[in-house]
Amino acid sequence: MTTLNRTGISHPVFRLLGIPGLEDQHIWISIPFFISYVTALFGNGLLIFTILTKRSLHGPMYLFLCMLAGADIVLSTTTVPQALAIFWFRAGEISLDLCITQLFFLHSTFVSESGILLVMAFDRYIAICYPLRYTTILTNSFIGKVGVTIFLRSYGTIFPIIFLARRLTFCKSTTLPNTGCKHIVLAHASCDDIRINIWYGFFVLMSTVVLDIVLVFISYVLILRTVFRMPSQDARHKALNTCGSHVCVIILFYGPGIFTTLTQRFGRHITPHVHVLLADVCILFPPMLNPIIYGVKTKQIRDQVAHMLFLKAK
């Protein structure tokens, strides 16, 4: 451990508290965490297996859904096991390097999910507004390039945070009041000027997630304009029904995130454990509910999963 001026340390070992103020309730809090994690692993794993093994599901919409399921598994695995270790074994110690690794994968996966939801909105836009050109635009080559672009954007925008976090020294308490390492939580434990960390975090948020929300909104405005111009009510209903699952997932992903951001910005009187719980909801619920939503609302996936389970039961 290197000692610096102002009694700062450059490579500390942090202690994650979990849910601050609710330490005596950790065992009970761990139950929904564990259930959500198991459900996310099983649901998204089954979704990926079903899509990859059934040639009838190798269309663009399902391949994007497969990407989303993969990102959900990474998002859950990056955070929930660490939280369960704190709840069950009070194993909250984590080195600076592991802390930075965790926050890197957490933030980059979150940005990736936002990008995937954007391209899924684009998929629905092409399917409804330009149905005759759907297969010529959304080719396998195009989907592959989109996947690589999402990966490069998420990792590229979050990668500088590694250096912004590693430059920090810590002369304050190395106790982090959270269930996992997050960039701003780590920065606030530093004794350095963290304005560049705050402004870069704001830049990442605006250039990725907020931009994605705006583009998704524009996509659905164009979709609705096309739908309401359709002469047949059945055609309108069918078109809107194909967007139902995606709209539910969008609300589930962005809704809690926006609410959490607003409470952190304006809810200074709210107790710390509420902020931590709200942030955890953003990570817990989408990976758990996304495969359920698509499994229930998408007939092709529902039929394939039922067929697989029926054959296994036989």
C-alpha cells in the first residue's frame, strides 16, 4: 500500500457496505436478489438457446433479442454475486483494481443495452414503415456490423473511466455505501478534485443513453405516423402488437433509470439506503423480466419454448 501526501493511498482495499442502514435486514433483502439472478440466468439462457437452435428464429428481431439477453446475463453477473456475497458472508472487501473492473463492465454493459434497444427500435421502424425492404436492409452482415458498433461504442466511451478512476487517491474512508462499485460512488471516496470525473460521466450519459432515448422516441413517432395512416384497423392493430414487447422493455429499462437519476439529483433528503435500492432495481428487474416479457408476448418464442419443454417432459 503506497502512502502519499495528505495521508492518501493509491491502491486501497475498499469495503462495500451493501445497503447502508439496513445491514440487519441483509438476509431478507438477499432473497429477491437471489431469485432475480436465478430467473435472469435461466430466462435469458433459455432465450439465447431457443433463438440460436431454431432456424425459424434467425431473423433480425430475434438476433437483436439474443444480444439483449446476453447483455442481461453480463449485467446481472457483474453485480448480483458481489451483492449476495455481502448479504450472506459480509464479504465486502474489494481491491481498487477489481472495483474498477466491476464498474467498467457494469457501465459498459448498461450502455450496450441502451444501444441494443435503439437498434431494436430501428428494426421495428423498418419492419413497419418499409416492410418490402426489411430483408434487404437488415441483412446478417448489417446486423453483425451493428453488434460490433454497439460493442465499440460502449467500451470506447467507458474505457477512459479506467484512467480517471486510477488517477484518484483516497484519504477519506475506504468504505463504500453500496452493493457494488460505481464510478461516482468511488470518486466521492477520493480526496482529489473529481470535477473531471463528474463531467465525463455526464458526457457519457448524454452521448449514449440520453441520445438513444431521443432516437428511440423519434423512431416511435415515425412508426405511429405510419400506423395511423394504415387503412385497415386490423393492420394497425397487428403493427402495434409487434411493438408491444419492445415498448414494455424500453419502459422497464429507462423508466427506473430516469427515476433514480432524478431522485439522486433532487432527492437530497431521501435516506441513502433508498438511493442504493433504487439503483439496484435498475440492475435487477430488466434482466429478470425481459425474457418473461418476450416469452409471453412473442408467439414464435412462446411456441418454441413450449415445444422444447413439452418434448423434454415427454
